[in-house]
Amino acid sequence: MSMPAFKTDAAPARPKLYSVEEAKQLDATTVRELFTAHVNPGQVHFLKLLGFDKIIVDRAQGMHYITRDGRKILDFFGGFCSVAFGHNHPRIVAARQKFQDENRHEICMAFMSQYASALAANLATIAPGDLDMVFLGSTGSEAMEAALKVAEQAQGPARSKILHAANSFHGKTKGVLSVTDSTLYQSQFKLVENRVKVPFGDIEAVRQALESDPAIGIVVMETIQGGGGIVEAPEGFWRELRALCDKHGVLWVADEVQCGLGRTGQFFAFERDGVVPDVTALAKALGGSKAAMGAMIARREIYMKAYGKPKTALIHAQATFGGMGEACISAIEALNVLYEEDLMGNAQRQGDYLIEKLNGLRAKHPSLLKEIRGRGLMIGIEFNDISETMPFGLKHMVALLDDKLKGSLCGFIGALLLKDYDMLVAFTEYNRNVIRLEPPLIVTREQCDEFIAALDDLLSRGITKIVTDYLRKVAVAKG
Ligand SMILES: Cc1ncc(COP(=O)(O)O)c(C=O)c1O
């Protein structure tokens, strides 16, 4: 039997690969085909339902996406808070460009990185109290994994039980998935069993849980629930939670991945209540809306207990891409921009204005709008459930497209805002009746007015016309 011949002298043949320039030029049909074949075929169904599958974004600048066919889309979505600085903020782009031109280094595992150290110091300076010790990663999930790990390591196995909130979202990686309260996301995965759930914002439920179960050593909650539909805890909740945690020796982990970094008008949303958690996490726009960057920040005492000795230090040292050079300098520049351009003040001012104007629209369109809530530029618009009010014939047609659409106006509103007004808004994982407005913190008064005028005009069409326009213009539109 003859052996197969191995060629050792020739380089492997180059497979047919897309070049960068070819990738930039791909048309919508090809992108849809590649996405279906290699990324997520099921997701294409939802992109098609909203008419988003026909759009190819060519560039993005400031508050706008610019499409291949020249449309300028006003971004009130903000990448679920990851575009806080707007698209391609000139100062952040220039800092990155200079860093590249100077051939600075990226990976910082062998040597101490001046960039990671300076960024950590900046975050410790900004964070209140002794929230001084920083772990750098690339995503919110990674930051939250680090947050739960530092708390568990400090508490020890006897107190490793985690109390979390109903309707919580803390990420989809294997650890934090256990405290992300979604049967859809948790699916059939084996979860961490050592956990207990209470309604969000219910201090009596927290009190009872902590009093009855000494194994609970960690409480984890978003300061404002984002995926749950922009939900705030009642006045006084965080101060009482802090007091309860102190009384029972429980560590409080505040997830600020969505609500942090100035979005509510203060750097951390928990600052409004004058309280300091034991551990917190940031991500999303931390990399200046240009780099993937997440951070866990822990109180020094807790960090030292968990990882403070040479013997324990490496349990936790950063992953390969933690503290990458260019990501760190993007974050350093972003933090300086946040203060120097008064973006937190702008978030507060424009947020107050939007909420006032949206409440005006609620008074004008009471059959459509149920509630406006939020703080700063983290705003939820809750629509009335229309499963009962939608005309029967339309209900049937809509249900044929997707069952999720039948009671919820958000899909129709979001699709038509994009189709007819070139405006982008965000949907909400757990509450299909809530549209999230989380625009970049650079949004102007004029852009807020533009958005309000568009929404008013669309709502003035009334339920029947909104649904039929959606069916005619988006669901059955070709090309
Ligand atoms: C509150 C909160 N925590 C954690 C995460 C996870 O962040 P990432 O998607 O970057 O992993 C998110 C993402 O939306 C979030 O909103």
C-alpha cells in the first residue's frame, strides 16, 4: 500500500478569502447570504421583520449612520449604550491614530503596561470611596464574571450564594447567565445552583432572604434595569440595601454596564443615592465607542482579601486581551472627553428635556403610550399592549409574520421610524412593549426635537394605519 505523498516544500495554496476592500464593498444580498450561512440564520428572520436586512451602513459619524445609498440615520439606539461618545469621536480617533503612528505596544502580559495602569488609576480616581482596584477585560459579561468571582473569592465557599433580581440581565457567558433572569437565554444550560431570586426593588424580599439564609454572601443587581425595560428601584432602596448588606456581611455588586459611564447624568447611577457598592462593573462605551473594553472595580479591602497575596494574585490576572494598549488609551481619552465636553451635564439636560416632551406625547396619544420612565439618556417608552385593540383581520396577518408582534407596537414603530424617518431606536429583551432610547451623550436639543417630531407624526397615524403601513412598507416590501 503506497503512502499519500506529503509536499513539504510548497506553501499551502491560498484559499479564496475576502480582502478588506472586498468586505467593504459587499452588497446587502451577499451580506445576508453570508450572515445566513456563517453567522446566525435564525436572526435573519428578525432583521427581515424590521426591514433592517436591506441596509448596509457605509460610515458612521457623530449621531448618524450613513448608509451605502446615502441615507443619514439618526442614532437614538446608541448600540445599547456602547456609542456614548458618538460614532468616531474625533479626539478618540486622533488618539488611536497617534498611538498607531508611534508603534506603541498592545499586549501587556509580559511587562507592566503604562496604559492599563493609567486607565485603572483614572477609574479609581473617578469611583467613589475605596473602589480602587481595577480588572480590565473586553466585555460587560467578562467584567461581571470578574465582579462575581472577586466577591465569591472574598466571601469563601460558606457564603457563596448569590441573591439576584427578577428580570435581571448581566450577560450571556456561562457564569453570569445563572443570574440573568431569562428562560430564553438560560435555555437548557446547566446553571449555578447556588442562587436565589427576589423581585427587583423589593427591599422586604431582600431583608427576608438575608435574614433567613446566612449562606447568601453576594447581592448582584443592575442599578437601573436595562434589558428589563428601564426599570428603577423605589426611592431609598439602595440606601436600605447598603445597610442590610453591612448588617449581614454581604457584598453588593452593582452592575453599571448599561447605566454607568455618565449616561444618567452622574458617572455611576448609584451615586445619586450617595451609596457605594463593594464591587461594580463598566463596559459598553468605556473604550470610547471604538474599542472593546470592560472593567470590574472592587473595594481595596475585598480585592486584597481575594487576590492580594502573591499566592492568590494569579488566580485573577487578566486574560490575553485584558488591558490592550490601544483599547486602554481609547478609554483614557474617552474619560477625559466625558469631563472636558461636559457629556454628563448634556445627558442630564437632554434627558430631562426628552422625558418632558415624551410625557407630552403620552398625554396626546394616551391609547398608544402607557408610560415614560428613566433617568438622563436612559429612557424607556412603554406602549400599551395592543393585542386587544388591534382590528381582528390585522391581528391575524401580523401573527402569521411572527407571534411576538401581535401585542406589541414596538416592532411596527421601530421599523417605521427607520423606514419613514431615518431614525433608529432599541428594543427591549424582556418587555416587548418598551422602546429604549439610549442615544449618544453628544445628542443636541435640535436632534431631540427632530426625534420627538418624528415620533409624534408616526403616532398620529393611529394603530390601524401604523400596522397597515408596516405591513405594506416593511413586511412585504421587496429589495
Ligand atoms: C446590565 C448589563 N450587564 C452586562 C451586560 C453584558 O455586556 P456584554 O454584552 O458586553 O457582554 C449587558 C449587556 O447588555 C448589560 O446591559
